[in-house]
Amino acid sequence: MKRILQTIPRPAIAAATLLLLAACGSAAPAPASPKPAPASSAASVASGAASPKPNAPAGSTSAKPSAAASSGAALPKIAVRMGYKMIGQYIPASLMIEQGKYKAAGIDVSLKEGTGSVTSAELVGNGTNPIGLIDATAAALTVSKGLAEKVVAITIQKSPTAVITLASKNIKTPKDLIGKTIAYDPGSNVFALFPAFLKANGLTTDQVKTVGAAGHAKVAAIAQNKVDGLLGLVNDEVFDVEAETKGAPLNNLIYADYGVPFIGPVSVVVNNKFLQAHPDQVRAFIKVTLEGVQAAQKDPQAAVAAANKEFPLTKTDILMGQWKATVPLLQSKSTAGHPIGWQSDQDWTTTLNLMKQYINPKLDPTPSLYYTNDYLPKQ
């Protein structure tokens, strides 16, 4: 299974390698909504080609049918690129497609699987796909390379990045990691941020042994008792470990709970040219997508069924477990009390500073370069 944690360019493979990012932020005042374009001129068809390889949403009222939808006119098609293959964190969008909510709002949305959030962010930045459901930090890295895109909403505010261990190892706090062996994927941002996690908890990289093991190898290593734990995601790798160990109890040390908060893995990222040309389509997509998050919380079975129908190779029980593990991550401490989708400047600042320190020293940590709340539904 592809990992969200593999969305950042690969840092040097060393036990003291770097770490990832943190959180979300408030942005500039919303501009006046432009006049809707006539249905005949609104048809922007986005390519679906692959690359080289109970929280209420903002303005949570049902989207009214658009003029184009009501008249039977052809709707503009939008191929939305996910960061990876279908996993639980994407099921709200599948539910809205299945229920016809996007079409009722005047856009014909389809989901396209990705091969990594950095690649997906580049596809949005170069205009191959106008919109992506991808890691905001990958979008920030893409912008730093000169591609033009903006994060307009974040649906998962708290990162699922964690140290995952078997309960039998009795690792209940970061201090319990001293002298232990932890497996990591050399290309992952989880490993990149591991030194920050250790530092935040008074530890150093020489107190914990790390062993590189790409992909499923790290899961096999923990199941075979070759390591004491692994670096992964609580809404993804946890389920691989449970399957491999036949349901063995786990202890998870989530980075954000131990001094390293950073932005979560799913945001709405839009190509700047598309955003300027079709702001109403972007607003419609955001509104319905955020309503999908609420709907998936109320009826997760329907959301899982919709995702499984659209992507038949996904396992229903795994999708359900992944979504249930995702729900507690929908808000961060900074966004609690705000509608789902709203971004915190504090979270963005923390995330960008971590990125600059551990991922890309040349990154400009100015939050307004990367995100805006201007297109969220009005309250």
C-alpha cells in the first residue's frame, strides 16, 4: 500500500535524518465572489492521465443544484488527483460522487489514484489535474520549486505520523525508546522528522537504533520480532501491522502528541490558473467535499461502500478501520472550534519551520505563499 508519509523528497538515508512538518493557518480576507460564468463557458475538462510514475464542515448546508445541473447541460469535468491509491482518508469524496452531490453543485468530479503526494502535487502545479486531495506539505514543496498552486482547505489537520510498536514491547512513552530498534522507510518524511520527535522529548538519535526497511519489509520486521517498532501512520501502516501480526495489540506514539505537531495528509490543492479562471467551481468542490467529511462520519458504511465500488480492489474492513483512525485527526489543537477545512496560520508556521529545518533549508516559511481560507463556504 502506498504511504502518505512518502510524500516528501527523500532526504539522505542516515539514522539522524530529518523530520517533517506541522499545522495550518488563517489567511487573507475573502475576496468578493465573482459572477458565475455561463454554463456554456464553464466547461473546463481536467485530464485524468497518470504521471510518471459530529464536526461540521464550513458552511455545512447542502449544495443547491446549479443552473447547468438543472438544465441538463454538460457539466465541467474535474479529474481530482489523490496523493496515493484509495485508502480510508479519501472516502468522503467517493461518497459525494456516489450520491451525486458534486453534479448537483454543477461539477462532474472523478477521483484518480496517485503514486505519491509530491508527484500528485506536481501534477496539480503543472495543470495536468486542476485539483488534488494531497498532503499540504507536498504542495508547499512544489510551490518552492516554482510551480503555482494553493492549498484552499485542509480536511485532515493533525498528522497521523507515529512510532508504532507492539504492546508487548512496553513502549508507552518516548523515553521507553532508549536502546530500542526502530524500522523506517528511507524515503519517508516520518523518518525525516524522527530527529525532531526525539529532540522534543529530550532524546538524541544515538539513543535509538534505526534500521532502513522499505515498504512492507518494515512491517515484516516487526512481525518477525527483528525490530521493536516502526515509523508509520496510525491511519495506514497500523492496519498492515495488525494483519501481519494477526491482531497483536499496539502502542502508538503520535508525533503531534509529543511535541511535533504538523499539518495532516489531506488538503484541497488547486492549480493557480484554474483557481483564477474557475473560482466558483473551486468553491463548489470545497463545499461538497467538506460536506462529505461530515456525511462520512455519520454513515461510514455508505462511504466505505462508495469507495469500494469506485475502487474495487480496496478491502472494506481495512477502509473502515483507516477511516475510524482518521476521524480523530480531523482537527488540530489550533483548528478545534473552527469548521472543518479552515486553516490555522499557527499550524502552517510550525509546519513550515519544521520543513525548513529538517527537509528543505531553502524553503520560504511565509504561510501566505502556500494557503488561503478565501474560498471556504461562508458562515
